[in-house]
Amino acid sequence: MTDEADRLDGDEEAAEQWELVNTPLGEKWSGRTRYAAAMFFYKRDEMTSETLEIYRICARLDSENPLPIIRDRGVGKDWLKRMGFR
């Protein structure tokens, strides 16, 4: 595969993972889906380990929004900005 093809594949994967990290609250398995997507961004150094840990804690809580918890703990400010969360 060429470098350009690799980049396009990476962009498509990132777009898919972005949709998954934004899975609506309350859907069955949504917490685990958000955590799996968060792991993708963590591995790309786009999320701190502290932020990922909050997604892990919320993984079994489909209705729990991790973003207020991230804000309240004072971690992941760049991630919150990226997510458009104040």
C-alpha cells in the first residue's frame, strides 16, 4: 500500500472511531463502545491516560457521560475542547 493510501485508510478509521466515541448515551453497550473508541485515540496520543481511565470507569455505565467527570477531575482539557464540551 502506498503512503497516500495508508493516510486515507487512517483518516477513514479515525472518522469511524470519532463517530463511535460520540455514541449516544443510554444505548445498549454504548459505554463500552465509547471506551473502545477512546482507546484508539489514546494509542494515537490524542488522549491522556487520565482521560482514558474515565472512559474505562464509565464503560459499563451506558447512560453515564464521561465528559463532565473529565471536566470535574481537571484532566483532558484538550480532549474536552475537541469534543466541544464546556
